[in-house]
Amino acid sequence: MCLEAGVARRWLRAQRPSNKQMIHLATQQRNEIAAHGERDYPYEACGLLLGSFRADGQKIVGETYAISNAREEEAKRNRFLIRPEELLRGERYAETSGLEVVGFYHSHPDDSAVPSQYDLEHAWPLYSYIVVSVRSGAAEELRSWEMQADRSRFAEEEILVPQT
Ligand SMILES: [Zn+2]
């Protein structure tokens, strides 16, 4: 990941008046994440959240960017991994669209929308992690998380639906 952007985000974080984390996610992008989770069921779907970081640290999702799960077949059910070249391609696309990577999404087939220990161990700070629960092929709960600064756990973010 881009180190400079990380430093800028830490600065943004310092400006944040409270610890309340929020992400703005429109119905269209929410539906795209749900549809991708259903399409890849019973495997985990994953992708990027592209948009912008607001000065107060809130994140705005402008687009979703679907990518494939790089894990081998039997592991695809419960953990996701994004290949560096796919992440790079997503970041290049974001750049040409005037967007930034603000986070990641993935599905939990037949499991809750709560990040796993694996997710925590592989998370980067400041990014949003949206998890959608897909049960028997149907997307259900969708929740957003950000890892705490001490990396000990995820804190849930409030999902705001922008008025259009
Ligand atoms: Zn997960």
C-alpha cells in the first residue's frame, strides 16, 4: 500500500474530533456488494471500496471494485486474500477515476458479518472493512468495521446512506 497515503490518513485521524467512525455507503454500492457475495457463494467474494476520505476522517464510498479471491478452493470459504497485482490494478483504476482506496469488502458464506481473527491479523489500519453475511446463497446482514489503532480488535463503523 502507498505509504504516503497512510501517513496522510494518520494525520486525518488525528484531526478527528471523536472516535466515532462512519462510512457513507449508497444503496447502489450496498446492492453491488450483496450481489457479488451471492454470485460467489459458497465462496468468499472480495473487492475494493473506492471513494474519498473526508477531512473529519469519515469515508465516502463512490464505487465498488470487484476482485477475485486468490485463495485456493478449499480455503475460499472462510478467508480472503487479494493478490498484490490485483490490488495495484484497483489502485491504478481508482487513481485514473480521481478516487482512493478507502477500504475492502468481502463476504462470509453462512457466517455472521463480523470480521474473523484472520481478518484482524491481515487488516491495515484506517481502512474500512465491510463484511456481508451470505446465508444459503442470499445476502443478509452487512456491517462495516475499522481496526483500532492498537490492532487489538475491530470497531464497528456506522453506515450512513447518503441522500441523493
Ligand atoms: Zn472475513
